Amino acid sequence: MPVTAYLIVSALLFTIGAIGVLVRRNPLVMFMSIELMLNAVNLSFMAFAHFLNSVDGWMFVFLVLTVAAAEVVVGLAIIVSIFRTRHEIDVDELNTLKG
Amino acid sequence: MLNLTPYILLLPLAGFVALGLLGRALPRMAISLIGCGVVLAAFALAVADFIAMLGVAPDARFSIVQPWTWVISGSLKIPFGLLSDPLSAVMLLIVTGVGFLIHVYSIGYMADDPGYWRFFSFLNLFIFTMALLVAADNFLMLLVGWGGVGLASFLLIGFWYTRPSAVAAARKAFVVNVIGDFGLLLAIFLIFKTFGTLQYSSLLRGPILIIPSTFGPPVLSHPALSTSSATITAIALLLFVAAAAKSAQLPLHVWLPDAMEGPTPVSALIHAATMVTAGVYLVARASAIFSASPTALAVVGIVGGATALFAATIACVQMDIKRVLAYSTMSQLGYMFMGEAAGGFSSGIFHLTTHAYFKALLFMAAGAVIHALAGEQDMRKMGGLRAKLPRTFWLFVIGGLALAAVFPLSGFWSKDGILSVVLERARTDGGTGWYVLYGVGLVTAILTGFYIFRLIFGVFLGTYRGEPVAAHGAHGAADDARDPLRNVREVGTTMMVPMVILGILSVIGGFYGTPWNDAIGTFLEPSTHTVNMGIPPGSGLFLSGFALGLVTGPIGIAIAWALYARRQPRFAPSRNPLVVLLQHKYYIDELYNAVFVVPVTSIGALWRIGLEDGLFGRGSSGLGQVVGGMSKGLRRLQTGYARNYALAIFIGAALILVYFVVHP
């Protein structure tokens, strides 16, 4: 299969994730969408690594996975602490920083 | 030789710092102990220095301590140097000795004041700066002390800072003193440019060698002096500007009468005994420079004589007892300058010491009267206090007799010394001007006896003319109308003892400077290079001068007795134009107000309305409004919705992507 196929799948996944971040108001779902975007990028990294016979893409994938795991930990902690203080987690309600 | 000067300086400084930082928390007992203790210790050290100095030969009575170098800039190198010589020793004795007595007096006088700790802290600061002024071994450190005493004076005149008049007086004193500081600064520049040094030791004893001639100004051997004596005259005149401002001489005298707004111990210490004499000290210290310029000495003599007469005439009509003493101080300072102008630098310093005793005593006694009458200072509302305040009365009389130069009190000898020096100068010089100056001295002496005994008779004799005096600490009128003075009491021990000591000094303080045994003149000779020791005793001229000196004071007292020693002396306003002129102090304040103050304040008002309010005020607020309006629009972008920001990020990322696709 040509590399284009992988890239099309990757682009589709990325778009789904981006739309998810923009339209959903539940932070948990938004997080999942962000994961989707990250993994879409991972997919394109792997595809290029395979077709270019380079190991660099692999390394980026591991890096992205690690960062994603750390980000989820921090993000979930923030969400839990927001829920404990405000008893709701609708992101549109969290607009205290309005100018 | 023993030189304890650094410790004499350090003690009051430590007292100032300790009281300034911790005074608020300390009990009054501790404040009094620290405040007076440090000055007493400094006085003990000054006495030790003085005794050690007497033990060595006159030529060896100089020593300099230079702990470190203070300023290095190009060829200018100024050590932090403290000088111990006969002149500074005498000055330190007066500053710390009289200063200590006034500290003790203040314990009683300021007992009820909430700013007790602040007062003693400022007094210690004053003693420190004054000691620095007289102990400096170069002109730059002199300037530091010079400015420091101005600051201490400012703080103490404005001590009761809730009174607008006190604040105005403090500001006036500071502004006039800064004129003098400026003169001193210019003199320092010129001295450095001419001689290349600011050290007294190399300046006044080294390169400039004083060769005492038989009479006349000493010959100075310095290359700069032979080339242009105009420079020396300029230096001397600039120094005298500083001296005149500090010592309240014409035309820079206007601050001293107003300075009486300060507490009475301050008037006694700063505005009678010590600070105002700094000008006399400066002229004596720079005697080598002044002696080299007959023009400058003539100016000193004219200004001193004019001030002596001018202030004495004003003192004759003043009603506020402290103001009478203030004008008297100006007049006596003029006397000191007269003596110095005639070449008798030690006679000026001698009068400085005796004046410190009797004028401090007079101020303290006036303070005791004011204290007893619960703050009254107008002699029209006094009278008949002799029965209630017998000890204060007799101390006042002693001070008055000394001031009026009645034989054999201290003031007689010092005033006679000055007159004798002026007469000697007139005899050797042959100039009419010196004879005129001598005449001015005699007239002033008569006026002095008159105004001080007008004050004493008005306050203590006759019948009481004021309101009933309220009980101490109580407010409202006294309850007993039959005896309005029922609550009047003599002051307590802490105030009486310093007055008695000064009273004794006022009586005997002149015996170290009689014409037959001029101990102080001989002692000061190495420092002041006095070329004129007065008329030698024994000649016919001496006898007639002495006789004139004997009668002038009593003549003035007799006139005062004839006019004011009655039951109801007339203090009513007079229509006599001369009296009106004197009551308005020759309209000098009004003149300065019209010539200097009003133009400056109107220019200031113009700038304030035009520049400050118009340009800077509206300009800066307009700039603020522009920025504020812009940010009011921009803050709409900050919606607070996380998804809006996410959308903005995506749109931005998409635009960047499009850009790279279009421009590969």
C-alpha cells in the first residue's frame, strides 16, 4: 500500500479528534479526542519511518506516547480537583478568566 | 598628644541612633539617661583632651586623627580627619558642656511632651554634627557638619510640627541656611582651585606661613597669594556668606527670630549658645585667609557692626520675650564679628564662650517663666513675677547683668576685649571707619543694657497684667480670681540646677580673659593667629576705653529703670514712626517677601497651572485614557471559554499550513 493511504487514515483520525475537542464540552471526552489526535500523528510518524527506512519516527512515537501519558495524568488530576471544588465539569461553565 | 575627638563624636552619634531607633519603646527615665549620659561622657572626654593639651608646649597642641581616607578623586584626596587644637578644644568644651546642661534642663522642660524620645534623639544629632563641624580637619568635612547642624536646627525648630508657624519657621531657617551652605561650597571650590588642598593643616599652617609682623595683617607666603589677592578676597567673602547665614548677620538674619518657634531648650542650645556661633568659629578658623584680605575684614566689620546696632534697636521694642533674646543674640554675634574684623580673632571666640553661658542662662530663665505661665510669651501680659519666681528672677538678673556687660561679670570682660581690639585697630590704622565701629559698639552696649532690663523689669516688676494662670496640667481658667498667680510655681530641680551652674559661669566666666591676664587669647593664639590682642593695659587710652566700658551698660540699665520700673509700664502701641519702623523690624521681612518669596511662588503657581496641570496632568491622563480604551476593546477577545481558544489555535495552525502549501 502506498504511504498516501496511511496518511489519509491519519488525517481522518486527526480531524475527528480536532472536531471532538471543539464540539464536546465534557473534558473527559475532550481528552480522549486529544489522544486521538496524538495517535493520528503517531500513525503518520510510523508510516514515514517504514517507508523511509528510518528509525527516527519510532523514537518520536515513543516520545509522544510518554508525553501523552504524563499529560493525561496531570489533566485528570486537574479535572478531579475542579470537580471536587465546583461539582460540575462542563468546560463552558469554567469561564472565570473571562476578560 | 591625647586626641579623644573620635570618641567625642561617636558618643552623641550612638545616642542619636539608639534613641532614634528604640526611643519610642523606652521609658522616659532611660531616654533621659541615654540622651544626657552620652553628652556628659563626651564632655568628660573633651575636658580630658583639654587638660592633656594644657600639659604640652603651645606649639605641640596640634594633633590629627585620620582613621581612613574619605574621598579620592584625581588630585583631590580627603582623609576622614579629626583635628584637635586649641580652637576646636574650646569649641568642643562649649558644645558638649553647655549642651549637657541644656539636655538636663530639657528633662524638665519637655517632661509632658509626647515626642520626648524624638527631642532627645534630635538634640544628640545636633551635638554630633556640631562636634563634627568644629573638629573637622578640612573644609569638606566642615561642610558636612555645617549642613548637619542646619538639618538638626530644621528638625528642632519644626519639632512641634502640627503648628503651621513652626513648620514655616523651620522651612525659612533651612532655606536661608542653604544660601550659606552654597557660599561655603563655592568657597571650597575656589580654595581647592587656588591651593590644591582642603586640609587646614597644610592650608593654614603649611604652605601659607604666618609670619607675625609687629602689627597689621599677617604676611602669607604662598605663590597663589602673591599673584592675586582678589582670589583670597573672593574666598574670604564667600566664607563670610556662609558665616553670615549661619550666624544670622545682615542681610541673612531673617530666620533667627522666627526660629524661636522651636522649644525653648532648642533656642538656648542651637539659636544662642552653639550653632549660630559656627560663623564666628569659621572666621576664626580661616583667620589666615581673612587676615590676608583687608577688604574682606572690612566687610566683616561693617556687617558685624551694622547687625549689632540693627538687632539691638529692634530688641528695644519687641514684646515677645524670646524674640527680644533672639535679636539680642544677633546683636552679640555682630559684636563677635566686629572683634574678628579688627584682627582680634581670639576676642571673638572669648565673647562666644561667655555669650554661651549668659545667653543660654537667659533663654533657660525665659523658658522657666514661660513654663510657669503655661506658655505665655508676651511681656505685656506679665509683670510682678518676682515674688512668685524669686530664684528665676535673680538668675535672670545675673544673665542680664552679664549681657549688659556690667563689671565684673563675664560679659564685661569679653565685650571690653572686643571694644579694646577695635579701638586698638582704629589707633594703629588711623581709619575713621574703625572709630565709627567703636562708636557703634558703645551705642550697642547702651542699647543692650536698656533692652534686657526693659525685659526684666517688664516681666518681674510692677503688677501682673495677664490672665489668671491655670493649674499645671488642668485646662480652663484658674478657679481663684483673687490671686491670678496662685498656680505659678518655680521650675523643678532638673531645670533649676543647670540654670544655677550657668549663672555661676556667667559671673566668673570672664576671668580667663581679662586685659591683664588674657589666658584664653594666649591659649588660642596657635590656632587663630590673633594679631590684635587689644590695647595693652596701662596706657591712657586703655584707661579711658575701660572707663567707657564700665559706664555703657549701667547707662542703658538706668534708662530702662526710668522708663519701665514702675507699677504699670507703658507697652501701649506708639505712633512714633521710629518705633513703628522698629516694631516692623525695618520691614525686612516684608521686603524679602515682595522681592523673593512672591515672585518665586507666583512663578511656581504659573508652572503648576500651565505645565503641571495642563501639559503633564492632562497629557498623562489622556495617554492613560487612550490605552484604556484600546484595552477595553481588546479584552472582548478573552472570552474565558476554553473551546474558543482551541478553535483559535486550530484556525491559526490551519492558516500556517495553508501558507506553507501556497509558498512551498
